[in-house]
Amino acid sequence: MADNTTNIVTLADVAIGGSAVIRDFEEGARARRFVEMGFVPGTTVTVLRSAPLGDPIEYAVMGGRIAMRRSDASVILVEVSF
């Protein structure tokens, strides 16, 4: 029997090479800005790589690639399946 455990974390917490589904934004976040960039709830996002010092991080979302600061990624809530 498979265990389909899910976990809600921030996008900044997802490891390089990992994927997650966007669920929501923290209260007070600039949600409209993120949606315009393609970070739409229900969309899968993959962490591609980070800069040598860890900031910014490159993500693949909706067929594009976007670099985002870790502080911005920390307000996007995602669901990671194990």
C-alpha cells in the first residue's frame, strides 16, 4: 500500500530538482505580481538551480524559466508529495 503524504511548505524550502504544486500565498503577499509571472495556484513548479550563494533561485513554471529571490519565494505556499 502506498502512502501519499503531502506537505505544505514555502517555495523557498523545495530542494533543487524538486517539484511542487502552488497552493496559495501568505497573507499580505503580492499575489497579483506572482500570478502575472505564472505562479498560479494549481500549477506545478520545478526548482532548477540556485546562484552560488543561494540567491536568486531559478524555477520552471508554465513553460518558462523565472529567477526569484529567496525572500519572494518564501511567501508562495506549495504542496510537495512524498
